[in-house]
Amino acid sequence: MAEVHATRRERLRERCAATGVAAALVTRPANVRYLTGAAPPGAALLVGPGAEDVLVHLRPPPDDGEGGPDDLRSVVLPSPEGDAAVAAADLARERQADSLAVEEHHLTVTRHRAVSSVTEGLPLTDLGAAVEQLRLIKDEHEIAALRIAAEIADTALGELLESILVGRTERHLALELERRLVDHGADGPAFRTSVGTGPHSGTARHVPTDRRVEEGDFLTVRLGACYRGYRCEVGRTFVIGTAPAAWQIELYELVFDAQRAGRERLAPGVACRDVDRATRQPLTAAGHTEGLAPWTGHGVGLEIDEDPQLSPAAMGKLDACVPVTVEPGVHLPGRGGVRIDDTLVVRPTADGGPELLTITTKELLAL
């Protein structure tokens, strides 16, 4: 993996050189991890000038017996109160860089001023989303980690479905799911697990409460595993105890059809807004125009909400090897609703089309 990270940094170096920038200061944790394989709290990465890059730590890195690549040097600040970004910028000045690009979207105004104060006239430019753009298309190492994360999430959800649910609170079920994720090898949950029952079901990103599961409820679950930093998402809806009512079947089939339409639209070269339109159209045609989420999917990777965004105003087109979610939902106030979420990898039709990573059944089960 050291060679993989070195190659990623070289791509960033080339992108900077193409715009006349000698060095880049990377501070956003997910970006630091993408380029180095680690993201110690508060760390900053200096890419260039020259071939040797420097990772500045607030504390010594763990001694895991694995040496880093030859062109990445670690520097530990003498005081934990120091600022790694300021120290890295000072190194760029010492190396006589003629320009330095910084992640303005991540630095606070105070930190940006502190970085400027040590560069003594060294021009600062905005690196923008250069690293995020490099992160967009995943390599096979990253997709392999996402597959394992999805398998862990599917396993945890499957075990929950085999347990007794009536009488248990949303909060209890969410905590149990997160424990099961760790038991099966996850670093932890990819995000706060959402469990919604009865009138709370189908709510986008519902925060679990002490409401107890009752017979006849819709139960919606949204969870994800983080494995080696990579995050996936799966969401399902079930009925508790009895055969579903007619309105529950009708609503479930509507959301299922919308989710399938979105999944089938995923392909390289397809506009992101077209995927959103395909997913959203069945819901709006059925009269569910109010309360729909502003997106119907998004990218995943080292963060759970990455580009591309699948929304009506989204710009750009999909590429192969880009993992995304497709997650439509409908919530009827006072009654509940349905959400179905999957994580998929965009693949060409010649390669079989989109690769489904989350495989928990989408059948409307009565638990």
C-alpha cells in the first residue's frame, strides 16, 4: 500500500505543477489519509517542493513495524499544543518553495492567518477540491475495503432480523447494531445508526428515540460499517409482527420501484442529475412531492457523504469505479414510511453493470 499512497501523492504533485504551484499543504483528515494511509489527529501533509513529502504529527506515530515509503518523512511537533499546518507551512518556506496551495475549505480563518504568518511573503493559493477529485474514482484496493464494509453491515443487519424486536426501543436496537458491526471486524459505525419505528419510520436520518417497537409498525434501519477507513451504507424497511397492511404494501412497492429505477440508471457517462430524476420520478408521479430529501444518493469512501451528489441540481457525469448510494424514501406524517438504501459501484454494461455491494434482501419481510 505504500506504493499506492506514493502514486497518489505524485498525481497531486503533477496537478499542482500543471497550475504552477510548487507545494501543497493538505489538512483535511480524509485527504491526509488518502495520500498517506494514516490520519493522526491534527496531522498535516506537505507535498513538495521536491520529491520528499512530510507528514507532520502532533504526537509520535504508532510503532506498527511497517516503514513508510522512502519519500514520506514524519516530523513530530515538540509540543502537543502546536499546529501541524503551521509547522508544515514553515517547512515549505525553509525549502524555498515559491508558492504553496492550501485547503481553504478546511482551514479556519484563524489557522489560515497563522499559516500566512510563518510563510513570510510566500504566495498562498487555494488547493480547492484537488484531492477530493483524485478520491472520486476508487482503485481496487479501495473497492475491496468497501466490499468488506458492506459485508459486515449486511451481517449485522441480518443477525438483528433474527432476534425478538417487539418491545425494544429504537435506541437499544441502534446500539446493538453498532456493537455487532465492531464484533464482525468494523473499525466502528460509518455514521450514527438510524432506527425508526411506527410514525418515525421512513424519516431521512432519523435519530433513534426511546419509542418501543410495536406490532404492525414499519421499521426502517439505516446503518453502515467503517472498514480500514472506508464507509458503506445500507438501509431497509420491514413490518413488525403481522402481515403488512395494504397501504404498507403499496408504499413499499412504490419506493422499491423508485430505488430499482435509480440503480438501473447507474452507468459511466450518465449525468448525476439523470440518476436522481430516474429515482425521484416514480415518487413525484405518485404525488409524493413534499418532504422528499434533496438528494437520492451520494458518493461514499473515506467519508460517508462524498461527491458525486445525486440531486436535481447535480453537475457532472458518473465514471466507472465510483461507489454511490441510491436511497429514496417516503415518509407519511403520523403514519410512517419506507426507505431503501444500497451501496453500489458504477461499472460499464460490458462488465455486468453496477456492482451491488449491500445484498440484504429487499423483500418486505414481516418480522
